Amino acid sequence: LAKTTQPISMDSYEGQEVNITCSHNNIATNDYITWYQQFPSQGPRFIIQGYKTKVTNEVASLFIPADRKSSTLSLPRVSLSDTAVYYCLVGATGFQKLVFGTGTRLLVSP
Amino acid sequence: GAGVSQTPSNKVTEKGKYVELRCDPISGHTALYWYRQSLGQGPEFLIYFQGTGAADDSGLPNDRFFAVRPEGSVSTLKIQRTERGDSAVYLCASSLSTGDEQYFGPGTRLTVT
């Protein structure tokens, strides 16, 4: 599975837009990009998945450039409750073993 | 509906003891996964079941670790002769079928003293 690189931590304030970028230079043709969110003392939760261009749902947007070597998770107007660890995963859709890196710890302050 | 539940939520045991961790998946989910998460790290895959059979146990660190799912629903992760390095949060997830979105439980925090 393709290795991913993300910032260790990010800080933001309530109401701001947060963009977390993930590098995955060795992404394979049949790989999808998936983002998970994890709150303290909880298991990870699926946020969004995409293959190319842009995907948007009620929680976030995912931007993937044409070369697919990176992706950006965009969280609009964050609130304190968005403080969590965000993981970028790369793998073929339908893969069973989720491979997590160390994630990005987002801290949202008032 | 009810999500994935795990019991106990916390388990403290002495080095060398045997422990069992239980996972109740979402009703109707045929696939079940176990992960282990150490402090400051992302979850690490251990094993997954499709139905009653272990389809992939490549993540189990050694033969002290074993998992069962005898009726295709509840699963138990068993750790023999626990070591301090086994201390971690053990997460269980389930999905409707293999490859579908995985829903995680809150985990069991295991501390080996």
C-alpha cells in the first residue's frame, strides 16, 4: 500500500477553513484516497473518499490534483468539536486492511 | 441503531496473565476487524474475519495472539502470557461485507503491569 506523509499537527481557530495536505507519491492506478477522523477515546470514523478531482459531502471536501500524488482535506468553518486526529489512507477500494500513518493532530481554539 | 461495542473498556493485567477482549459488531455485518493502537500512533491491523473464518491474520504479532468468531458475530481476541509491550488500545471494526466501510468501536485499553 502507498505510504502517506502528512503534517504532525495543525492549529486553527473556530470559523476558519482548515486544509490538511497528504503526500502519496507512490499511489497506484487503482488506489483510492480515504480520510478518517479520530476523537480521543474513540475509534476512527470515515470522513470522505475520492479517486480524482474533487469530492464533497456534508462534512468535508477532498481535492485531488491530476497527478494524484497528493490530496487535500478541506474542513470549512471548523468548530471546537473538530479537534481530532485526521488520517489519510491510500489503497485499492475494497481493501480490507486499513493502513494508518501517524495522522495530523488538529487543534481548534476559540 | 447500535454501533460496534467492545468490552471491557479498560483492562489492567499483570505480566504473564491471559486476557480476552470481546467485540460485538453491528448486527448483520459479516466482516470483522481487529486493530491495535499504541500511544501517538495510528491503528495497526491485526486480523480480519469474513463470517466465521479468519481471512487474513497477517497482522498478529506472534502466536500469543489469537482471535475467534465462532458464530460469525461476536469475536474474542485472546492474548496469552501478556507482556508490557502488549499495552495498547485494541480496536474492533465491522463492515457489511469485506471491503465495505468499516465502523469502529471505542476500543479496549489494555494495560499490562
